[in-house]
Amino acid sequence: MRKRSHRARAVLAVLTAAVLGTAGCDAVGGDSSAPPGAGAGKGSPKPVPVWDTTPTSVAAVGDSITTGFDACAVLVDCPSVSWATGSSERVDSLAVRLLGKAGAAERSWNHAVRGARMADLPGQMARAVRHRPQLVTVLVGANDACRDTTAQMTPVADFRADFEEAMRTLREALPKTQVFVASVPNLKRLWSEGRTNPLGKQVWKLGICPSMLGDADAMDAAATLRRDTVQKRVEDYNTVLREVCAGDDRCRSDGGAVYDYRFGTGQLSRWDWFHPSVDGQARLAEIAYRAVTAKKA
């Protein structure tokens, strides 16, 4: 009995040592995997947010709105007042707000082109990626609707395909660059505001957005249908911009803020009463800055 009791105590000691040894390995992070939720206390690293509210470089692509067309003088670009990258203190552009005036001068680039349509965006994006910007701004689509006739407006499917191609061009080169997408302005509202100015209507006859602005004073059924058709197409474009952007973790749209903004005569060019004035450019910069720096989209 004494031998059997002694043997039992020896076996118990070995088993106890084995159990404690195994537990000790897990406790100090040995090869064994920890149970679910282990290590989730104060020492755990915080997840890195996908969207950075403080990008350090900005490239802009788009059309005449982003070139500052008709904001400083009649029928000319004025990039110094561009909402995206301009240097004017009266505008306080998105680049200046994010980078400071000196930083914006060194690390912002404007590749927007007057008259550009969505089909031109992939090429602009290819030029923008050469700078390796941390943020790209997109404001394009008005010229897709502003054609000689409504039949010539860019089909919605083509608009989507070209925007997706532009995003692929960016992602293949710069998978982590962020994108801010502004909505297309409410062209019918711009017509409604600008038609009160005789000089503006004369400038419109030079060919500015004829599908919406042609025969500006006509209120017959055909003219109303034409303007409503353009307006519906703009709304469809904005749906495409929002949907394509939503499919990219590093893309933010303005949620329709530019479309919804009620541009008054003070925010419209005093030469064509259609493009943004210097004050209108400043309002666009405010909208973009709020979207880019918001903690949540």
C-alpha cells in the first residue's frame, strides 16, 4: 500500500507540472494560439482609419468650373480662383485650407480643362497620378449635359463606364490615394437665376450650355420639356457619381451638396451668369473642405 501511494503521488506531480507548464506557455504568448478576444485590452493597436482627413497633396481634374472660367474676366480661365487648387485669398481653396498657402503652391496641381466631359476624365486622371497626390478632386459632368441638343447629351451608361475607367486608372497606379467627387450643379437653377440678367443672356448666345440656356426666355411646352430633360440627365449623372464612389473605400462624394447649393446672382459670374464667380468658387471650396475633413462620410 505504501509503494502504491508513493507511486500515485509521483504520477500526480508529473501531471500537475505538465498542466502548469502548458498554461504558462499560453499566458506568455507561446506558439499556442490565444482564445478569441484575448489581447483586446488597452494595449491593442487601434485600427487605422481608411480615410485620412489631412492629405498632404492635392490634384484636381474636371472642367471649366475647376479652371475658374469666367470668374476673373470674360471667356478666360482663372485658375488662381479655382475652388480646388487656387491661391486667391478671396476663395481660400481646398488645397490652401488643407496644406496652407505655401504647401498648396508646392503640392497641388490642376489638370482640369475647359469644355471637358466625362470621356476626358481617364486622360486627366492619368496625368494627375504622375504627381502621386494623396487626394484627387473630381468635378465634371456639366458639359455632358450642356450640348447643342438633348439628343447629343452623353448617355448615362457611357458616363458610368468613363467614370469607372478613370477610377481604374487611378487605382492601378495609386491604390491608396483618396478621391473627393463633387456633384454636378443644378443647371436649371443656374438658368433660372441667370435669365434675369440681359447681359448674361447675350453671352449665353455665344454657345454656353445651349441645351439648357438656349431660348432663355421661352416658356412654351417644348422649351420646358427640353430643360426638364437636361435636368433629369444631370440627376442621373449624379446618381452614377455617388454609386461608383460608394464602391471605393477611399472615395467620398459630396452627397449632392453642390447640386443642392442655391447659387444666387452673387455666386455667378458677372460675365456669363452661369459659371461660379469668385464668391461661388469660395462656396465650392467650403463644401469640399467639409466633406474631406469630416470624420465620417
